[in-house]
Amino acid sequence: MSRSGTPGRGEPDDAAAADPTLDRKFFGHPRGLAVLFGTEMWERFSFYGLQGILVLYLTASIAQNGLGMDETVAVPIASIYTGMVYLTALPGGWLADRVFGNRKAVLIGAVIIMLGHISMAVPVDGPAFVFTGLALVICGTGLLKPNISVLVGHQYHEDDDARRDAGFSLFYIGINLGAFLGLLVTPFLAGEDRWHLGFSAAAVGMAIGIAFYMWGWKRVSGPGDRPSRPLEPAERTRAIQWTAGGLLAAAVAVAVWIWSGTFNPVTVPQVITYLGIVLVVGYFAYIFRQKDQMTESEHTGMKVYVGLFIAAVVFFMLFQQIGSVLTVFAENAVDLSVFGMGIPAGATQNFNTFYIIIFGGVAAALWVKLGDRFNAAKKFTLALVLIAVAFVLLGWLQAAADDGAVIGLAWLALVYLFITWGELSLSPVGLSVTSALAPKKLRGQMMGVWFLAPAVGTPIGGQAYAALQPRIGDSGFFFVMAACAAITGAVLLVFVPKLGRLLASVGHGAKS
């Protein structure tokens, strides 16, 4: 407390500490949301700043200090990086549930991310430091990403679905504000050959995020301070043994793989993609085998969640093309001049973040106004339809470019508008519905499961590009992706009434 007896800057009053939902100092939401908003904003500054230049660095010529890869090789690699960032959310959630607690897991992850960006910023020739840095960023994000979302969920009562959806939408604005700044700064710093300077901007951004989180450390104190299911001594011993054995087995497998001569930039993304799919199927089976950890209502909620998860995988298969295929499209087919000044291709990703900043608050207000009448199943269906429209437009634009037309930047802006509306209908809502439907004893792990949707969808999209683009071209690839989203949306629409009734039966939304 401050000397005047009122709460100090870093010290919430007793009532707010006991129940953060009583503390509504951040646009009518708990002040803990403001801390998480700022921390995630700077983490996303570093992540999206890197995403804005990664595929361009991979495809840039050696003379431009790049790696000189072909696009059909670079796109799957960039997709695997993005997918692995989300895949590690699964062990990150487990570590929070069983070892660190959510609050400490976020801090540890942030530090590892910063070290990764520092490694990438080292100005040496060759890919060694860059790929080491990417590995560290992947591991650190796995700890930070799911657990900071859990902390957001902890700010609200469990039965406050509409307000939680609004809170996650505000949180999503922070994500995209950071992305906007990262994509505004990093591609311009990197230019066409100053890649390591761009990587250094990401390191600085994460350092600022760590400082902000520590400043607001007490604001996010609560259920996430300690693991929800701490490991017993015997469990800890088994976990260490299994981890050591797994790492040893992986090292041996990679050594044999390298010895076979088939370890290369083409096969590595393929194998990781297949392993990711197997992991997702296996982990859902593992979750359902823990029925004794769930109430009957929670078990029903998990059945609903599987359908929504499949729809999310398809959505992210298209959406995550922003960091790879759409950036290549902007580089090769779009007139990137604005008022006579050229902009980097990676900076066009900012259309998405700019629209999020504009429409994120509108979406938050809309979900509150519609309330339970427009449940998560309907929002997911809308998202798939919107992104299908965007990819139909992309296919048409690519066909025009193939015929020699010059694609204006305004057309790309329109594509991103449809993509963004789809994102607002699914991504923040997915975080919210996961927080609501997750069994209490598995909540950290379930937030990790949600991030398996982009973890699997993203590399599948990269592999689809590598397989289809040489055969049907970029235009055909965009049309095929649009068809996948449209078909999935149509199937989900058929099941919306049933999904709505199941959601209502577990207390999340009214009957359709």
C-alpha cells in the first residue's frame, strides 16, 4: 500500500486481489488485463517483426546476405517455424500445470525468446546462429503463448462468457498492435540485405516486454501463481526419466537420419508435419482417456471442442499463409509503391494488423451485443466463409498477374480485409471458448491444445504449397485452399444447431 493508504502503483487493493473481476480500471476490465495486453504486445512485436522478413531472408540471394533458397523450399520452412512455435505450446502448458505455474512460465518463456532473437542478431555469415535462434524462439514461445492466455482467462468469472469474449478481443488488439509496430519497423530496418539488423529489433522488443511484465507482476497474481497439479516426487522422477530418454532417442534418430543422407531442407518440414498430425490425434486420445479428471459436463464440452478444433485447423491452414505465400505474392505480383515510395513486401502483412486495430473493438462490442444468440459454432462458420472469399479473390488476382496485369496494392488490402474479418470471428473466440470448455484440472494443457490448430494447419499449408504449386501454379493453389475452407464451413453449418445445443448444455451459449 502507498503511504496515503490507497493502493500503490504495483499493488492492487485487497478486494481486487481477492477477486480481479471487481477491479475494472482497463476499459471496464481488470487491470491485470492491461499488464498482459502490454506484455503480449511486445512479444508479438518481436514475433511478427521476424515473420515479416523470415521468408524473404530465406529466398534472398547470397549476394544479398540471404540463403538463396527456392520458394517451394523456403515456404515450408517458414511454415514449419510458425507451426512449431504453436506446437511447443503443448509442453509449455504441461510445464505450467505441473511445474512452474502460468505466471512463472510466461516469464521464463519471454527470457528464452529474447535470447533467441539475440542469437539471430549476431552478424555472422551462414545459418547456424539464425537457426539456433529460431529454435530458442520456438521453445520460449511454447512457454509464453498458452500461459499468458490462461492468465487472461483468470481475470474473469467462469460464467461470464460474453465479457470474457470481449476481454479476449481487447487482448487481441494488444497482440495486433504489437504486430503492427513490429511489421512497421523490422522490414524497413532489414531492407534487402540488412537481415541481422532486423533480427536485432525483435530482440529489443522482447526485452521491453519482459520489463513491462515485471513492472505489473503483482497485477497478475492469482490462480496462475502455482501449478494446478504439481508433480508428486515419484511423478517428477518419471518425468525426468521420460524426458531424458526422449531427448536421447530423438538425438539418435536425427543422427541416423543425417547418416542416411536424406536430412535436408525439403524432408525436415515434411517429417515434422506428419509428426505434428500424429501428435494432435494422439494427444486428443490422451485427453479423453483422462475422463476421471473431468465432470460429465466437461466431457461433453470436449466433444464439442473437437469439431471446432478441426474447423480451426482448416482456417489456420489458409490464414498462416500470410507469413509465407502471401508475402511472396506481394513481392512478385503486387505494385508496392505508395505515393511514389516503395514499401517492403513483408510490411504488407500490416494490412491485417491495421484492420485488427480498427475492427477489434467493434468485434468485442458486437459479441457482447449479440450475446449467446451468436455462439462459437456460428462464429467459426462465418470465419471459414470469409477466408474462402479472400482466397478466391487471391486466385483471381494471381491469374491476372500471370497474364501480365499489374496488381495494385488496394486489391491486396481488400484480400486482407476479408482475412481479418475471418480472424476476428475465430481466433480470439477460440481462445475464449477453450478457456471456458477446458476441464479445470487440465486448463493449461488445453490452452496448449488450442494452439495445436495453427501448429498443424500451418505446416499442412506449407506442404500443400510445395506439392501443388509446381503442378497447378499459384492461382490454382489459392483456389484449392478456398475450396477447402468453403467445404469445411458448409459441413460446420450443417452441424451448427447440434453444436449450439451441446454448447448450451455445458453453459456456453444458448440453443441455436
